[in-house]
Amino acid sequence: MSKQMTMGVIVGNRGFFPSHLATSGRLEVIAALEAAGIKPIVLTPEDTAHGAVETYEDAKKCAALFKKHAAEIDGIIITLPNFGEERGLADTLRLANLQVPVLIQATPDHAGKMSIAFRRDSFCGKMSISNNLRQYGIPYSLTRLHTEAPDSPEFKADLEWFAAVCRVVDGMKNLRIGAIGARPTAFNTVRYSEKLLEKSGITVETLDLSEVFGRIERTKDNDDAVQQKLATIKKYISTNNVPEAALLKMSKLGAVIDGWMKASELTVSSVQCWTSMEEYFGVVPCTVMSMMSENLLPSACETDTMGTLSMYALTLASETPSALLDWNNNYGDNPDKAVCFHCSNLPKHFFNQGVKMDFQQIIAGTVGKENTYGTLDGTVKAGAMSFARFSTDDFEGTIKGYVGEGNFTDDPLNTFGGAGVVEIPNMQQLLRYICENGFEHHVAANFATVASPIQEATTKYLGWPMHLHK
């Protein structure tokens, strides 16, 4: 279910411009928000003249209103139906101090209505409020066109974009991630700094695999949580030719993880797999993780906690499932195509029809086929996609990353696990950027075009350097 978005609205007005434009402009932006399914929090004409902010007293009233609704406000929209009083608008944000994204919208003038009775000058006023917010040290976002009417398709698209920015920023606040098991010894690439995450307000809670297996050992086959998870697994994916004993193990694993995450108030997770889970428990955790990602609670393998964070950003922006993949193979001699693969715990949302549960062919050669059931096997469907990767850089003391967009194609691919062919413009430049900057071989992907709001959210509001591939 999509998150109900709530926006604080500040209506600008400057007295020697036509004030009736503030009255109509307030109603126009409220209508635009409500048409987009967004709840507006805005002053009324009974609170201030025209329900707008012009004086310092108006700013105090608007800030008080926003503080009253602080727990529900996701972002703030400044609307300029005329030039607007730059000081009052900036003071409102300073006094409210909500620390949420801000979008500035200015309504365009009409070439046939430039008399003193209808002239807006919002075009100019937008520069003045931007200048003031810069002076106040308040970050802000801009519509793609300098002026846009509230009822225009351009503003509708910008509202969708801004809502995605707000979801990413809000979702990263006080985020709690579960890291289940140690980093596999062979995967130095997924090292990360918990301290840098904590500095950004993101906490990592750990659970050793010995504790997971110990809790499973104490779990009975007929426990309600186990049987419920077993039924959910069978409903989620075709389990033909998968031993019932393996399905029961997966169900116990899922029940234990669910219980721990709920008790610890965790949102997303990363899980050790390769190869402790197979050797000492006898299944792969892929299906359990796939189900979490399908439910918009991403789970990354190989204890790749930064991969989980990358998945979650895409999920927040798009409100659809994300997957973690390897940049894995070239595709023929096309420099803009590659094979993205995992073995796999991809959410069902990623696959064409015919996906099924199977055994993990890579690990089976080492630990035996009977110990590797639980992987999802199928071909990734075609469609527009976004990709993202976050990493902690201990040398620079920051979280950083890259985002971009491309397409999963319908090119033929004869392999196993979860795999698809991706086409990305100027991909060789992207690959060079990844290698030169030491990013991991894992990348998060999502069937949506949300690279831009993720870059805006991370760079402008979270303070993380983020490269946008073009």
C-alpha cells in the first residue's frame, strides 16, 4: 500500500502585488495536492490574510501549525502565486525546524495579463526566496521548470518526484537494519562502517548465525508461526520437487527471522549465506529473503548491509520491490549491455512467468544438492529500471554512492538462478566509474525510474555524495 503523503504548504504573498492571486493560488495548490492523493497542512484565511505568509507574525502562526503536525508532515511546499515575501517564507521554515525536504513552486504569468491587476512576478520571486534559503542554510528543491501552474502536468510530475524524495529522506531517519550472521570470509567487498551509518542515524543490530540455528533448534515443527510461514511459502512460489524437509527448515528460518526483526523493531536486513547456511543448516535462505523484499522490506545476501540500504532507497522512492544483483557478465560484444545475476533471492516481482523454487547450482557442487534448496530460478522480465549502490568510505569519512537508469531487456539468456540482460547508456563509463572509485560488485535494482529523486534526497538532504550516471 502506498504511503499517505502529507505536505506542509506555505503560500507566499507580497502586499503590493495583487493579493487576490494569493487567495486563488492557495486554492489551486490545495486542489493539485488533493488530486495527487496528498494531504495539505496549510493556514486558512481565518488564520492570516488570504491564508498566506507575509509578516513575521504570519510566519510564527504557520510554524506553529507545522509543529503541531510535525509527526505527519513529510515535506513542505512553498507556492508563489505572486512574488511572495521572502523573509516570511524563510522565517517560517527556520521557526518550524522540521528538517524535511522543501519544494519551491512559482506560478507563471500570462502574457496577456501583465497589468498591475494580474501581474505575478513569481518568476523573479522564486530567485529571491531561493537566495534567502541559501542564506539561512536551509536546503531546498526546485521544480523542473522555473514556473509551473499548479494544475499543469509538469507540476503533477514534480509532485510525484518530490514525494519520492520525501519518502527516501524520511525512510532513512532512525532506520534500524538487521545484520544476520558475519560477513562471509571470501567477501571483503561487502565490508562497511557501522560508525558512519550511525553518524547518519542508521543503526545496525546483529544476530549471529549460531543464535539463529539455536532458536530454530528450540522451535517445534507444529508451532503456529512455522506452519503459517510454510503455508505462505507454498502460496508464494512453486515448490514442486522440493523436499518437504527443506521447506520445513525454510519455514523455521523465516519464523525466527520474523520474530527477531519484530522484537528488535528492524525494517530491513542482510543475511549471511555462502556457505555456512548450507553446510550447517541445509537450505539456502533465498526464498525467505525474497518474500521480505517482495513485501517492501529488502533483504540482501552475503551480509551486504550497504546493499540492503541501496535496495531500500529504491523501494522507498518507487514503493515497489527491489533486488540485489551482481554486475556479472558482458552480453556478447554490445558495450551497453551486461548480464545482472544472483543465484537467487530476487523478489517474485522481478520475474517472468514460470519462476520456481530450485536448488542452488553453484554451491551444490561443494555442499551437495540436498543442502541447497530454496533458491528462486527464473528470467528477469523486461522493463525500465533504476540502479543504485551506496558504500561507506572510511578514508573520506562519508557514505557515498551512484545511481542511474536503464532497461532490462528481453534478450535471450540461457542460464540458472535469477538473471536478466540490462542495457544502460554509456555503460562503459559507468563500469569505469565503479572500478576507479572502488565500488562493490553488487548493485540494487528496481523496476522504476527513480534515480533523480534518490540523488536529490541523498545529496541535498542527507549529505551523501551521489553520482548520477547519464
